[in-house]
Amino acid sequence: MSDTQTERPRRTRRHRCLAPLVATVAVLAGAPTAALAQGDEGMLDRLGLDRLRLTGVGGTIGVVRPAQIVGATMIGVHADYGEVARQWRAVFGVSYWGSRYRDGVVRRLADSVGAVVSGPAGDASVELGRVRVSVVALTADARWSPRRRRPSWIRPYVGGSLGAYATNVEGRVISGTFLESALDNISAGVAAVGGADIGVAPNLTLGVHGRYDLLSGARFASLRTGLTYIFRSREGM
């Protein structure tokens, strides 16, 4: 098979991984509002969800450092829905990153398989090659900012997040096996979040934040920066 033929399926797989990220951009702006319209109004009032109003949208880029996986670049988009309670804001986002398992991790798996394989000369060797992994995450953040006596152009925050994470794992040797099926999954997770939004223009903020995501079978830290466009100009944040 030629290099061009090999590269074409890989590009197709990347496009399939990025498709949820593109599709969710449109969904982010409308999903919370639609749920608000269909839900129980009394419960929404008590939770403060009746205050949800789309106040800004933006994009982020950063680095992710997963356990047992080579660090990678992460991209994402988000929608800020403003305050749901005093000092608490809701931010919904979707992100994507792709990388591969570290060589040492794959080597240990190959050695484990080789240990139970008996070759004719008793020196069986197993080569798994590279095992690629990609993750698409859909998250909902609750961010708390300290009370300030006057408007400020910087807004620090800490908070937590709930999310759904779709993990896709691919490798030449594990393709179509139970191992690939076991690693491919959609799971729920939580995250700790901290950062700050800095006003750089009346309708634009620069955001920097770090987070640590913990989900079934995986955990990773990330550092991100990005811009958010605010729909209505403000004198401070």
C-alpha cells in the first residue's frame, strides 16, 4: 500500500474525530436555553437556571498532559451563559485533542503478551506499534469569582465541572480486537478549574485557565488560553 493510500484513511479518521467539535459549536448556543424552556419552571427558579442568558462565545487553545500518553495540543470552543447565582457563572464548552500512548506503556503491554506466547525457539517477540488516542469532551463549568467592591478588568475564578468524554483508540495490531473495544468508550467525568478573565477591549476578554479532568480510566491536566467575545459592551467585569 502506498504512503498516499495509508495517509488517506488516517485523515478520514481525524475528520471523524473533529466532526463532533464542529457540530457542537452550533449546539452550545441553543441547548441550555432549549432545556430551560422544556423543564420544570419551579425547579429552574430554585437552581437559578432561569437566569441563563448567552453572554459570550469564544475559542481556546492549550496543552494537555495525560497520564501514560504523550502531551498534545488541545483546541476548544465555549459559550458563557452568565451568572446563575451571585458570584457563580455557567460556561459550557467542547474540546478535542489527539495523541498516542507512550512507547514505554505500549512496550509493557507487548512484553505482557509476549510472556504468554510460546515461539518455536522460545524467544517470541510482540510488536504492537503505536497506539493512537483522541478525546472529545463536552463540559459544563460552574465558576465562582470573589466579590469585588468595584468593577475590574480582571476576574479570577475557581470552580468545578461535569462532563461527558468520548475516547477513541486506534492501533494497527489492536484494531478490531476486544482491547480496542475496551478502550473506546463514552464516560462521565469531573474536573477542577481555576483561572482568570482579563478585559482587553469593551467586547473582548482574554482568558487563561488550568484544569484537571478525572474520569473512569483516565486523568489529565491542561493549561489553556483563549478569547471570548462579549455580546454587550461593559464598563467592567
